[in-house]
Amino acid sequence: MEKVIDQSYYSTIEERETMYTFLKVVFEAPLTIDTLTQWKENFTPAFIDILTIENEALYQSFEKLRNSDLESFEAEEKAAYLATFNVFNESGHIPAPPWESVYVTKDRTMFAEPVFQMRKQWESFGMEIVNKHRVPEDHISIELEFMCYLIDFTREALRLSNKENFVRGIYTQFWLLKDHLNHWVKPFTRDILSSDTSDFYKGVAKLLQLFVEEDVEYMKSIKEVLDHE
């Protein structure tokens, strides 16, 4: 455990948790005035620069947020969210279904094996999703929320010098990335980018794919060190 822990590891924990939390909020529901107000007041230029590196669509969205009326921004992005991700949108068609099962089954069905795999892992940590029979556990926001939980679980194990839980936390994070998020985020992103959604959601989709691809390699390197301890 000691081989993977240095000052950069602590800072990376915070950076990863911040990014996953941001992505979870974006995909779990339409943006609210409260959320937009928090972003406008608390997101520093440096953090926005990190979010929008080589991502012009997302950069322009934050510029629009900075300069526009919150109510109009909220209304536009709510309409975009519902039209892109919500099963009850006006067209009756979901351009970018936010459930893993859709992307790993031949008939693009919901409530397939990923739901039960995710449920089993949540339960193994003594957790249960509220309204689990209404919102499948393989929804993108729930998988991102689970990653946030695992990061916090691993940090707490580190604080308590609990090697068993630390290793468990690292291995489960890698499992979530390798066997789930990295397995379907690319086609999910492709669906978002090919839809008529807003620049904000197209920018966030690019951020999601890039971050997951980078994070799976980072967690792989951490896991490999633990494998050889």
C-alpha cells in the first residue's frame, strides 16, 4: 500500500472525486438554478480551464453561463436534457439512452446483466439504491455516483490504515472502470454527439469519454503496483 501513496496520490484523489461528482450531477437530472448558481459562484477560471481543455463546445457553454440569465440557461439545458436522455420525451425516441445495458446487449434492451452486477456490488458495500426498481443501477449517473462512493471508501481506509479495505476500494474502482464505464461510455458519447442536443451536453460527453479513458489507465497503474506488493 505504501508504494502507491505519496503527495500526488492524495491530490489525485481530490481531483478524481471532483470530476466524477461534476459528471454525476450533469447526467442525473436536468440542471437546476441552484446548481448553476453554485457553478457560477464557485467554479474558478482554473477549474473551468481543466474541464474545457481542447473542448470548445464546453468552453463556450461556460462562457454562456457566465454571461447569460440563469433562468434562460436552465430552461434551454433542461429541454436539451429531456430531449436527449429522458424516456418520456416528446418524440418517443431516446437519442442517447443513459443505461449501460442498452449498449452491451444485441437488442439494446434495458434491465440486462449490468443492472444486477452493479446492484450486487452496491449491496456488497452495504448500500442500496433508492427506487432501484424505477431507476436501473446501470444508469450513467449511478455508476458515476458509485465511483464517488468508492473513492471516499478508499480514502477512509487509507486514513485508518486499513489495507484490506484500501485494496478492495482500488480493485473495485478498477472493476467499475474496466468492466463497466470504459465498456460503454464511448458509444454513449457517440450517440450524444450525433444527436441534436446542446453544445453543453456534447461538450460534457467529450469530457466524460476522455476522463474515463485516462482514469482507467491511471487505476490500472495503481492496481499493478498493489498486485506486486
